[in-house]
Amino acid sequence: MKMTATISNQNLQVSSLGSLLAAAALFLLLPGCAVGPNYQRPKVSVPTGYRSAEASAQQASIADLPWWEVFKDSRLRELVQTALANNYDLRIAVTRIEQSRQIAAQARAQYFPFLNYGATASDGKNEFAGGVVPNEGQTRGAFAAAASVAWEADLWGRIRRENEAVRAQYLATEQARRAVMLSLVSDVAQAYFELLDLDLQLDIAKQTTESFSQTVSLFTHRLEGGVASKLDTSRAEAAHATAAASIPELERQIALKENQISVLLGNNPSPVPHSAKLLDQVVPPDIPSGLPSALLERRPDILAAEEQLRSANAQIGVATANFFPRIGLTALFGRASSPLDSLSSGQATVWSVAGNIAGPIYQGGALRAQKRQAVAFWEQSKLQYAQTAQLAFQDVSNALVSRMKYEAIRAEQARAVQAYQESVKVSLQRYIAGKASYFEVLDAQLQLYPAENALAFTELNRRAVVVQLYKALGGGWNLKDPDWVGPQS
């Protein structure tokens, strides 16, 4: 009779276990539904064309070219490649990507059962496993060890939405790294051209100083001959000293610019050996800008903003799923005994399989507030995405307009420099012939120096605007990450 009851109990246990396993299988097979809105890219007001008299609708874009085909200076290529390998901002961006990747891995882990274990052993009076348990004052050892499994059925899509959100955050950090790479290439190129411009200004300052030195010698010689006055030489010496003072200032700026480039390269501040000249840097005669709509698919900051928006959209689903019950399964298997000598008996086995359901009834409005917060954050992210796109259109338009105007400015400044050079030449001839005063000579020279500097600055801008346009268009958008370093020489 006792044996029959034991067998019956075992059959009941097996039947219960089978039912729970069947229920678990059913939960695994149920597709469920992911609550909350599915992501759709919001509409952005895209201009039909960029604001530039030269720009016209076209598919081709300078952004389609790799950076080494845009910046052809061999020394500049070396600097950019070094920066891409060593720059700290870029290396920091890589660590942010790794953090996001591991956060995404944590979110994916929620799809799988969590398996844990635990064990405890104790010996004492009126206790079990370190807790107070009256046992009539007996001293007896206790031991318990078990492995447990817990799994949540994602019926409402809470886990799926969380994974969608963290994956979007991960992709946003990927795009942020590409933005750092593009900015780094642009910053190095910009700083390099600025360094060459300072070299050009230094050459102009030295030539101007030498020109004023010759004027001082001429005036001094005529003063000694009794032809000129002390006023002539004094004004000439003052102009010479002013021009000479600009040389150490330009040398200071060159050292600072070299320090900036060194830090961009991931090096300590140091000289940057170079031999190129600014005017040797070829300006492309034509720079296609492509279609404005393509910018939404190419600029890394726009793509990063969209991934942030996608993440915010998924968070609405997470907040919505919190209104629904969580359904899960747990299982436990182990051994427990007190006293210890019963551990080897069949009565020490512990096991259980259970299903559980838990959900909110009243939270004081907290869940509703969480969802409203998620919706408000999505609205913010949508506006930030639209703003990022709008600012990108502005960047491209500014660069295109500036490029066109710089060409016109350069043409007029070149005419001015040529005219001032002729003025200096003629005024000296007239002064030597006694047909002009010292003031006419100094005035012509003083007009020439700033005109040459202005032309040099415009020459810098003509080249720098190509850098700005390449960055604004999301240059190198079609390069795979390993290809960014470029061909090795």
C-alpha cells in the first residue's frame, strides 16, 4: 500500500513537471507582440538645392572621394595617417563604442534563461543556514546547495524594445566615431594649411622688412648728402621697426600651430617638419556638392542623431510594456539536509518548477509619468534630428557661397597687390629723381604690406573652404572603417 502511494506521488510529480515544461515550451513558441510604436523616419524639410549661384542639382559629390584624393599633398597625407592612428579623441571614441557594444550584450542576455547556483553549510544550535530556527536546543549541522534557473517570457516585447534601444545607441556611437574621424581629417588639413599660410605671411614680413631696410638706407644716404631731412629717415626707421616686430609674432604663431598639429597627431608639442608652400596647393576648379537629400544618408552626425531618435522611439515601447504583467518560469534543483548525516538519503533532494506572473495594480501614476517622459524625450530627439539636418544644410551652403565669393575676392586683391607693387616702384623712382617726397614712398610701402597679407589670407581661405565643404558633405561616407587610414606609401 505504501509503495503504491509512493509511485502515485512520483507520477503526479512527473505529470506536474511535464505540464510546466509544456507551458515553458508554449511561452518560447509564442511570438508575442512588441507594444509601442514602430520606428519611422520623420520627414525633414530638404531644400531642392544648396544656396549657391554655382550649385546645381547633381548626383556626384566631392564626398564620394576618399580624403587622400581631395588632399594630395604627400606631407599632409602622412600627418593625417598618423592622426588616425594615434589621436586621443579618436581612441576615446573607440572606447565609447566598446562600452555601447557591451551594454547591447547585456540587453541581449535577457532573452536567455539565467542560471545561478548557491551553497551554504553551517553548524549550531537552534539555527539553519545561519538563520534562527528553533530545534529544541539541539546542535546539528546543516547543508544546502542548489542550482536555479529563471526566464522571462517576452510576451509584450519589453526586452525586444530594450534591445532595439541599446542597439540604436551602439550604432549612434559608431556614427559618432566616424564623425570624429572626419573631423580629425578636416582639423589636420585645416591646421596644415594655416601653418603654410603663416609661413607665407612670415616670408611677406621678411620681404617687407628688407624693403623698409633699403628705404632707410636710401633716406640715410640722402640725409648725409644734405638732400633729405631727419624726418625722412625717422619715418622710414619706424616703418622698418614695425615690420620687423611682426616677424617674431609670426614665428610665435607658427610654433603654436605646430604644437596644435602635434597634439592632433597624438604627440607631445614639437616642430612639424614641412617644406610645401601654400600657393603650391592646388585648388580644385570644380567641387560638386551632390543632392541635399543625400546628406541625410551621409553625414555621420545626422545618422547618429537618427539612431538617438530610434532609441528614444523604442523607449516608448519599454515604458508601455511596463503596464503589462511579466510572466516567467523558475526552476530549482539541489540538496538540503539537517542534520548532515541525512544528506546522503533520498529525502535530501530539493527541486521545483514554477511559473510566475507579476504586474502593477497601482503605482501612484509613476508608470504613466514614465511613458509621458519617454514620449517627451522622443519629441526632443525628433527636433534635434531635424535641427542637425538643418544645420548640415547650412554648413554646405555656407561653404559653397564662401568658395564662390573667395574667388571674386582673390581676383580683386591680386589686382590691388599688383597696383601697390607698381606704386612702390614708381614712387621710389620719383623720389630718387626729386619729383616726390618721402611720404609718397612710405605710403606706397605701407599700403602694400597689408594688401599682401590680405591676399595670403584669402589664398588660405580658398583652400580651407574645400576642407570645410568636404567635412560638411560627410566626406568619405562610403569608406569602410579599415580603409580610412588610406593607401600606405
